[in-house]
Amino acid sequence: MHIFSYNLPPYYTNYTVILVIGVCKVSFIIVNFILTFFWRFRIVPDDVHSARRLLDDADILSTLERCFKVIHDTSRTPSIAETPARNSIPGSRMSARVTVVNNLGRFLKRNVFDMIKMRQTRLDHNLFDIIWPAMKKTHQQRLIDDDTEAGVVIPDFDCYVVFREFLVPLIKDIHCLDVTQNLKPQPSSNFFPAGLHDPPDDKNEDSNLEPEALKNIHLNLDQSGKWIKSTLVECCRNLDVFELPLNLTVAHLEHVERILTGRLLSRDFSEAIGEETLGQYYSMNEVLESPSEIRTMLSTYGLLIPLLDPEDTSQLPESLALNGQFWPYGRGVYVSASNDFVAWINCQEHLRLLCCTPSSAVADIGVAYSKIGRAVQFLDEIVTFRNTYYLGNLTARPSYLGTGLKLSYNIALPHLMKESDNLRHLCTTRSLQLSKPKSNQYQSGLIKLSNKQSLGLTEWRLFIDFCTAVANILQLEKDISLTNTKHIASMFVNIFRKKKHSLAEATGN
């Protein structure tokens, strides 16, 4: 008899059926567990962004749980800093008195926290590496308006994908976008309006103007110099083929430094930014030495960025978290011949361009904007920067996503500051960040105004919107200075009801 035609006894058949059913049930349970596990933590086998393994460090997980409790601690007695201002939505960024920690709690709910707390990026960064700035004792009572980054920092580019359930809503909030709406594609870079890219078609009108000459924009909102005391424009970029400076080796840091300095120290770059003489490059050691003439000069012009001293034991942990273990190697600053334009290299971002205005026209933001725009356009043609479809230019600081552009004024508004809460709310409705300058106090009436949104719009649109908003506020300050100060509050109520003035109307007075 053939083996395959052999008939098993009935009891063997029953056992076989039971065994098959049992194996199927166990297989179903295992598959269901695996699918549930992978779905909950979004671990995709072919994922190129995550470590593809869960965080198993008990100490870090315990620290994250403590951080979550701090963020959602409701046992604290509400302080003045947590009391919503008038004309604000309690618990939202619109409130002038929301702290950094309170704001994080809006986006790091328990379900989101449980979903992402065990994730790691391809470079082994976890959730704590993102939220640690908010957990510093000096920041826990800090107002959200005084922290443009909302208490977070991005240690590597993969974080935007691995922790997207937490970061995407937070990013929308930082940039004054509707949290409930999907992100729109980031427009292509455009520092100058379309009409400035080509010569005029009508040869009889402005035929003597060259396209490059049309990129020298002048826009002075304060001809008298009475209100605007200083102006600064910053734009940052990161190279496409390198990780953020925090994660680079000495060799890679020096490679990035060579790539960028080779372009910055060229004759073509100097001509692009309107300089006749080549600039100079200073290593970070030259900047950090004490005393340092270059650091003093940069501080005087307002072009010195915050720098941590790793030799100071109190600053060492923060320096390691922001700059990595190889600071200050492979870092430095390019300074133009006119001393009004600098390029910081490998300082949290690969490239940070800063430009101030000349002392003869402190409020002429168009000059600084034009110089930054020409510099970025020149570099864009010869260097590939990291860019994504929805977030635009990727940065270590979430507030610079999109265009990477930040415009700011140090401005005196003594009358409006008498109603500081209302002024904060007015700035928020205009997508402006109101903060305190590093060396000045609110009592003097000097504040810093900068744009909140840099995502979802072009550089030119950002520039026009920012100048329009500041012009409106400056006009309100002028109007109040000419009226009875008792009417300041009522004027605020009226201004909230009015539509925005056009830029031409606001600057024409």
C-alpha cells in the first residue's frame, strides 16, 4: 500500500485536527500581538529614520515619566505667570501668560507620550533629547513668548519623522498655523518678488536699472530713529549630506567648515553681497579666547550668537547637549569687510547668516534683508541644502523651519508697554514674537519684535507681512503719544476690531 493512501486510526485523526486548530490559534495570537505592538509604537521593519528597536534604558524611561508629571502637574498653585491675560484664549499660545511647560502639555498628552516614549532615531536620540530645554529649572516658569523654540530642540533630522505625532502639532503652533489642518507644501524659496528677477519689459521705463540693482531694497519704518534702535536679519541652512553639527565627528565638522568657507571667502560671494573686499574667517577658539577683539566687535554690532563655555562646569551639560563633545573644533565665523554681515559655521546649524543695518539707517530693514537674500541665492546655486516637501529647510530650531528666516527689531514702545498684556496679544494676532532684548528691561520701553511664522510662505511674503505688522504697531504708538494716555486701553479695543492697514498706508504717516 502506498504511504499516502494509508488510513490513520480515528483517534489519530482527532488529535491531528486538534493540533492543527491549536497551532492556528497560537499563530493568530502571535501575529495579532506583533501587529498590535508594531502599530502602537509605529516600528516599521524597513524604516530608515528610527533605530528599529525600542528604548530599553530604565533610567531614561523613568526620567521621561518624571518629565511627563512635571509637564502635567496640576498641583502647583497658579502663579501670575500662568494667569491668562485679557483678550486671550486660556491654555493656548494666544495667552500672553502661558509657560513653556504648560504649552508642551497641550501636545504631549498621555496617549501621544505612551506612543513615542520608547522610540529612538537612527542616531539613538529619544524624546528626552528633544524636550530637555523645557525641563531646566530656569525654564519651567519661563513664558512661552520668551522662548521662540517652545522649550524643544531637534538633535537630528530623523526626529521630525520618528516623533511626528508630537512635533507636527507643536510646529504648527509655533508658526501660528491651524493645528487641526494639514500642513501645506512649503513654497519654493523666493527672496525677491517676480518683477525683480527680470529687467522691465518697457525699455522706456526704468530701463537704466539692472536686475541686481533691483535687489537692493530699502524700507525704513522709522526715518527719525526715535523708536527703532536696532535691526537684525538671520537666515539658517543645513547641508544636505551631513547630519547636524551635534552628531558630526571632528573630520566631518572640518569638512563642512571647508565646504562653506571655500564659498564664503571667494571673490564671487563678496560681489554677490555687495562687498568690494574679501571678508575674514575666525576660528571659534579666536572668538572664545579672553579677551577677544572679534567677540567684542560682534557683540557691539549685535551679531554675536549665544555661546556656551564648556570649561564652565555649570554650562558643560548644556554644551554637550547642544554642540556635542567636539566643541569648539570645526567651528568659526566669517565676517564681511563692512562688519555688518557674518556667517556662523557649525553652531547648532551648519550655516547661520546674520546681517545688521548701518548706523546711518538703523531702521532700514530692507538693506539687511537684501544682503541676506543675495547671499542665500548665491549659495543655493552651488551648495545643496537639506529641504523637505512640507517643512522646507530643515533646522535644529523648529521656529526656523520653512524659510529659515528671522527678522527682528529692537524697538521702543513706552506708551504701548503700559498695557503690556494687550500689546502681547496684539503682537500674537499679527504673528509677531514679543520678547525682552538681552541687555534691556521692559521698564525702559525697549522690546524685541520678531516674526513667528517662517513656515508655509515665501521669504518675500514673510518680509512684507512682518514689516506691515510692525508698521501698524508703530503707528499705534505714534497715535497714543499724541492722545490722552487714559485712552490707551480703549484704543487697544478699537485696534482689535480694525483690519490691518496696508503697508503703504502705515508707512505713509
